[in-house]
Amino acid sequence: MRVLFIQHDHVSPAGPIAERFEARGFKAEYLQVVPAQNFAAPNVPVILPPVEEFDVLVPMGSPWGVWEDERIGNWLIPELAWLKNAHNLGTPIMGICFGGQLMARALGGEVAPAPSGEVGWTQILSDDESLIPAGPWFQWHFDRWTLPPKAKEIARSPRASQAFVQGRTLALQFHPEVVEGVLRAWLLDGGEALLRADGQDPEILLAMTAREGAAATQRGYALVDAFIDRIANADPIT
């Protein structure tokens, strides 16, 4: 079995999520969309593989917005169509943050800048804690989705919808892959300035992430297990 992680930039490691897929018998493979040398000019072309080659797709986070067609349209528009086709074929998809927003737009919802961002460890309100535990989960987003017409929302926070299911697609607004090393990479690659602009102390958030790491990893493992056992085997809904 093969799982493809779509990494939209050069600092999006899959961390515990890839570890758990591999523990469940999947071969983890990776597609990086925007190379590091194109980070400042991200409107690059993309070659997407046939969806039939993979058993699961995991589109991941991004510093760009799902609504930024002019800025990243060369790869954003093809990826949206590719993911919609994969969903319609019944390929299980777990979208993470930007990846969840991609699925919202691909399935008929909308994505736009939020009134305010959501950054840090956050408890969420879940309708099904056996699938999406209440957390805390790590958040780093400044956009939010409106639900696709056929989607079922299963978790939310006061600022944004946090998860929905439609057939074999699970869209997540939060980042279940974040551990201390991932956050350090984000901070070194421009995230520290964004965090300080949000009025937060990066060192305190790092310390919180280090303390939360082991428990967050276990929550991420449980999330992958529930996705494989329940969502990936659900009836398709196009």
C-alpha cells in the first residue's frame, strides 16, 4: 500500500502522521510542489502522478492561500482538479490545514482569509472524539473554509471549522503532524516574524510544543488509525 504526502513547500515534514501510516503497512512517498529555491516566487508548474498509483493521498500545509489563484495558480488549479478527481474515484484523502482547505474548495466550498488567525495549541469542540479528539491540537492558519454542500462538519473552534468528512475524505484545519522539530523549522523560515506580529513569544510556544509533543504524537497516531479504519473504508460520496 502506498500513501502520497503532497508537501507544498520545503518545510512541511509529515512527522508522526507518516510514522503511523508506515506502522500500519503503508509505504510513504513524497511530492514537493515548490522547491526551496522558488519559495519567493512560488508560481511553479507541477507534474502530478496518476492518482490510481496511490492508496491514500495526504495534501499538507502551505504558507500560501487556497484562494491565491494569481500567486500560485500554476500548481494550485491543477492540484484542485487532481484532488477532486481522486475524491470522485474513491481514493481516501486526509487533508491537513491548507490540504483541508484544498478539499473544501475542490468539493464546492469556499476558502478566504479569516478575520483573525489561529496560532498555537487549541482545544476544539468535536462531535466524534473517537475520530477527532478534542486536543489540544496545533493551529497555524490565517484562512478558513465554508463547508462543501455534501460535507459533514465534525469539529470546530470559536474561530473556524476544524474538520469535516465527505465520503472517503477527511479535512483537518489543525496540524496533527507538528512536533518541536517541525515548529523550529517553521520559525527559522519566516514563522518567527509572523508569530511576533501575532503578539506571541516563539520561545514559549516552542516550550509548550516540547511539553505537548509525546501526547500530541499519540493523538496523531490515533487520528491516522481512525482515518484508515473508518474513513478510508466509508462509502464514497462525490
